[in-house]
Amino acid sequence: MPATSQSYPSRRRRTYGLLAAAAGLATAGALVAALPAGAQDAKDGKPLPSRYQDVQLLSFNDLHGNLEPPSGSSGRVTEIQADGTTKTIDAGGVEYLATHLRQAREGNKYSVTAAGGDMVGASPLISGLFHDEPTIEALNKLELDVTSVGNHEFDEGAKELARLQNGGCHPTDGCYTDEGFAGADFPYLAANVLDEKTGKPVLKPYWVWKKKDVKIGFIGVTLEDTPGVVSAEGVKGLKFKDEVETVNKYAKVLQRQGVQSIVALIHEGGLPASTSYNYDCDSPGAGDGISGPIVDIAKNITPSVDALVTGHTHAAYACTVNDPSGKPRTVTSAASFGRLYTDTTLTYDRFTGDIARTSVKSANHVVTRTVAKAPDMTELISKWNTLAAPIGNRAIGYISADIPNSGTESPMGDLIADAQLAYGQRLDPETDLALMNPGGVRAGLTYAAKGGEGDGVVTYAEGFTVQPFSNTVNLQDFTGAQLIQVLKEQVSGSNAASPKILQPSSGLTYTLDLTKTGADRVVTDSIKLNGAAIDPAATYRVATNSFLAGGGDGITTLGQGTNDLVGTDDLTALEQYLTANSSAGDPIAPPVANRITIVQ
């Protein structure tokens, strides 16, 4: 239970060496070049500082409140071996991330730690149950210096994000501990997120790190399409501007202030050619490079920016992409969930105040679980787990095997859709089908016991990890023609390049032909409900979560339903379905995931 709702003043912030703002595989490649010798003269018998100073930039992204080691594939990375084979490595957990970062900083007097957004949101129970206060506390202990916002920072709206930044107890749930909540020691940057009324950024647009005579500016932005991947309530009253336009604008602002070394923290990303974190991104030939939105962004951001720390796609890469002047520039991402961190060397030129771009080196490193745990993180996790245990350890169902969330159609996605259909039919017997967005299926369910609950037991905490958003289950009426259009919007329009395949409830079947393009990938004549072709003129009652009911994921037709009925939250629907359809002696089996026939 929360403590009182009394507010507490923020504790004294960690002292930064900074100028406050107004508002593994190295990818050196062609970048490596010999630097001129530094100034070697002496004055008054004392040597002058070297012209060049290496600055260590440690970075990570998309932590999503994963304080404990993630389970299943979410807690592993793939590594290429010297002989060309690959192996998987267990990775992640802030107890290990803290140790790795602290060891990496040893001997580096000039070291700054930055993040690329989505530090919170879609978090496991230990953090999500407490509105991500535990993760902010962990990031403070990690000595994070600065981060951009990501789309998930807006899951609970701008006011809640401001509370995470500035501190204070939750307006509804109050304080969880006697100490209250002091907020983040580090600045969140939101240069392209504007208040619709004032036209000004809702948080600082940039921040400058300074140590002695070395200073580096950081500009933080999230993807312009954040309103398309966050519930309408979360972005109410906000305007999201173009990433390139915004970064270029504030790069000029920083330069006018005498800051020539600039790093952009961009919560938008790319898709690497390899799933191995240590592949040679800049090697010539097949299998190199990255694709996706970050490539065009990187090609158009002003050459004044020296490096890009990115995120959002949960991918791992340390690449170079040519800037508008044709010169290569480092672009990195450290996967997600704290499984990797990136170590980038930025060589600062004291004569120019800029980064010597030809010397930049960057590599991703695994947050292995073979190092000692950081005791302060173990203590933090224990504290919050103790508070969460009475809720999180409760059994809500039983499974006979792992139910993964991987694949175009996943067993976990199907299970959630079935649960929402069953709930919808209790709410309104006329409910025909349910659709679940793939991005809302944050994890699968594992058969092996995570704690002392026993194999096959599904706890509330595990269910929360799967569905942490607190969306409601909504019922709407659609014509058959609209339903067909919904399925086509999965693979067309804004989803043409990166389809968002909705997870269907039992009874809805169709063929997805990936050899075709755009809307043609959905074979219209194959769409059937319980074996009968969809009638374009008929009316169908559809259950979705509130995110989809608002037209989320670029599937705008789902925002045009009629006869709305709002039900309980989606996790409750899943809990009720598991409780009703499984027991210790008769566990539920994973759905076969054969409702969509895929041609490729």
C-alpha cells in the first residue's frame, strides 16, 4: 500500500560538472586517422594540456524498467564467434549493468553517460506497479547524466513525466515509502515535444556536459510519430516536431553559445543487417549496414552534430552513416532491457572545441551476468520486490509449456486476443472477434518457475510483464468492409515498410502474402470468421484495447467504430481467462498460432 500522499522536497541533486542548458566491435573503419601532436610547450615550468582529450561516452537505450534480469529471449543477446558461428549469452539486469558501467568508467576521468529514451514505460511489475519510481531511483544510482525522452515516457502523460523529472508523490497513489520520491538526478530532454498552447518544449531541449575546459552538448528528441504509438490520452495537449528539423535548430543554438561538440540522443532507430550485437556494421558487401528511419535522419542532420545515440527499435548496432557533407558519422544503439551498453570514444580538440570525427570509435558490450552484482542495486530491487510481493506472487493461471511472444503471429498474442474475446462476450454476447496490437505483447510466459511458485504457474507479476499498459478492453461495431480495411492497414500506409500485424482471436483466419506489396498483402477473399467469408455489409462487434480503439499503430479505421462500450483493463481480462480455463491439474496449452497463413 502507498504511504501518505504528502509531498516531499527533492533531495540535493548530484553535483554535475556541467554548463546548465537554457531550457563489441569498433566501427572506426575509415574514420581512424592519425591525429596531430598536441601542444607540448611549457609555461612557467608546467606542461600545457594536450590539444586532444578523449571523452568516454557510455550509452544505452530502451531499458523499460527492466531492473531484474529479463527472462527468455528478452534476456539474451547473440554473439558472432571468430569461426563465424554464433552463440547466445544471458544478459541484462541493473545489478550487472551497474557493475559493468562502473568498471568501464575506471581510469576514464572524462566520462559521461547518456541514454536514448524509453527508460520507463511498458515495465515489469517491480517498476510499473509503482509508476516507475524504482527505475528512476536505479538510474540515479547508475549515475546517468542525461537522456532523451522516448514514446513510452508519455504513456501516463506529460504531467506524470514532469513528476518523474522533478519528484513528488503520485497524485492518486501517494507515496510508496517514507522517503517520498525525489525525481531524476539527470535531465530528460524533449526538444521536439511542444506544449500546444505555449509552443515551447515541455522539458529542456538540450544540456551541456562540462569538465574543466571540455564541453559537449546533448540534444534529445523522440520520434515524430509518437502520437501513433502512444494512447491519445498520453499525448493530449502535445505537438511532436520533425526530428531532423529540431536537432538542426538546437545545434545552431548550442554553437551560438560556444558549444561545438554535439551529440544527438534520438529515440528513433534502425534495423541492422544482423541480429548479432557485434557484427561488423561497416564491412563491405552483403550483411552490412542498417536500414530504417534512422538512416534518413542521420543523412540529414547537420554535420555540426558529431554522433547519434539512438533507440526505439530495440536493435544493436554501432555503425557509421554519412552526414550531409558526405563524411561518416557514428550511429549507435544498445538493443534494449539493459542487455548491452555502448562505449564510444569522442576525441575533443581543445583548439577548436569540436570533436575530431576521424578518431571516433564505438563498440557495443554485453552486460553479462558473470560479474559481481552491485550491492546497492540488489538492495533497491529487494526493497521494491518486498512492496510488490503481496500482489505480484499471486497465481492467476497455469500453462503446460512456454507461450512465446515471437513471430508474425505469436502464441502469446493469440492467447491475449482469445482472452479479450471471452471477456467481450461476457460484456456483450454479440461480440464476434478480438484484435490485439503486437507491440502491446511485451513478453511471453515461461513454463519454468521464476521464483518459488512452481513450474507452469503464472503469477500476477508475470502477467503484468506481458501487459503492463493498463489499457481497457473496448467493444465497437464495424462493418465488414471496415474490418477488411483494418486488416489492410496493418501492411499499408504508415505500416507499409514495417507491418503491424494484429493478433487475431480464435475463429478469424486469413492469408498474408508477403511476396506482394502494400494492402495487396492481405488476401481479401481469404478473410473468414468461423469459416464464413466476411460480409462487407454486415456489422461485426470487435473487442480491442483502448490504444487500438483510438486508431493506434496507424490503423486509423479502428478509431471509427460505433456503439462503444468500455470494459475493464486488459490484464484483468487475461487473468480472468487464465483462471477460468486452467488449473494445476489441467494447464492451458499454447495456441498453435495458425490463424494467419503466411506466404513468403
